[in-house]
Amino acid sequence: MPYENITKIIKKFTVPDPARRLRGPREVVNGFVERGTGGTCFSLTFCLGNILTSSGFACYPVMADMKRPNIHSALVVEMDGERFLVDPGYLLVEPVRLTRDVERIETPFGLVELRPRERDRYDLFTITGSEIKGPERKWRYRVKTTPVSEALFMRYWQESFSLPMMNSILLTRLTNEGHVYVKNHHLRIRSSEGGRNENIRSRLEERIEREFGIPRSLVAEAHEYIERVRSSWRSRVGAQTQED
């Protein structure tokens, strides 16, 4: 199930009530089966949390800081006296054990490293590269593994519709070959050995449909909303410039 904000962008511009924009588990799963869509971290976390709970697992949502506080969400699952980080929004391929040691797991695009911090916080890094270029280690987020209440989770979810990430089309998914990432018209495919970039501006809808299976009509609708926002922003900037 991919990470994508196409469905979220469409919800933002077609559903005025913030509480009704939130895509529940049934809508997320049906969207994936019928149109290949997924969701962003909040809808994927909420969906997986409901599936795990109904299957008998003990889990709870947690929040993480990236460039801003509390803008990423994941799950902590408790099992056999241990805790595991489960992050469908960051496409981790398996649960990561939460210990006081550094944990590493292999993914199709390289290593994921989880380093303990103080007060039940952990830093997550990705390590990619090749023998020629050497490893590239990047900090991705700091997760707080204490439970967040459902009310606060829902509030952060609603607030996420106003984040800067909603001004760009974003998609990412894992394949056997590696990691596929799209931001606006830039496509990047990377593996543990390296990556390649491609400008897909002239074939945006076609390439997203090919790489993710999401219908072109949905991509085009989300893209149109983004372009309207950018056009409005450019008009305001132009008007302000003339006044100055």
C-alpha cells in the first residue's frame, strides 16, 4: 500500500468539514483494492492500528517530529513483553524492536537504523549508498514512543491538512527493486546500490499510473487543485510586488 497524498489533496478541496476529510480504514482499504491508492501516515497508521487491534494485538499510536513537531505518526505494538515500532507511513518493511541498543533492518533501498534517545524517544536514520560512493546516512525523524490519546491524534491529523507537504504531490512505495519516490514532477528510483532521477512533467499522470497503479483521473484532479493554489499564490505575490 503506497504512501500518497493525492487522495488527501482531493479530500481537502472537496470536503469543507475538517472532521469528515479523515479517511477511515474501510475507505483506505477499498481505495487500495479498487484504485491502488494508499494514504499518508495518519490514515495508514489509523487503518493498520484498527486491523491489528481487531486481530488481537495490543498497540497504540505515537507521534514523531520531522522538520516540525508532531507531523508524523506510527504505531507501537506490544507483544511478549517487548515493544516494536511499526510505521506504515514510512514504508518500513517489518516491525523494529524498541530497545536501548541500536537496531538495524534491511530494506529494498538500504538500511534503516533506530537509535535510542532519552525519555522513550528514538531517532530513525536511513543509510544508503554504494561501494563507489560510500554510505549516506540521513536523519529522518524522532519518534516519541509514549501513547498519544485518540483525541490528540485526531487533532494532529486534521491539522496535517494545512502542512506545507499538501502543496506538492508526494508518493512513495517499495518494490523488489527498491524505493520509488515522486515529488511533483520529479521521479526518483533508488536501491541499495544507488538511484536515478527522471523529470516526468510532460507525462505526470501516465508515469504515476504506471509506477503506482493510481488512475490518471485522480492524479489529474489533485494536480489541478495544486496548480490552482500555486496560481493564486503567484497572483498575490505579483500584486504585492506591484504595490511595493
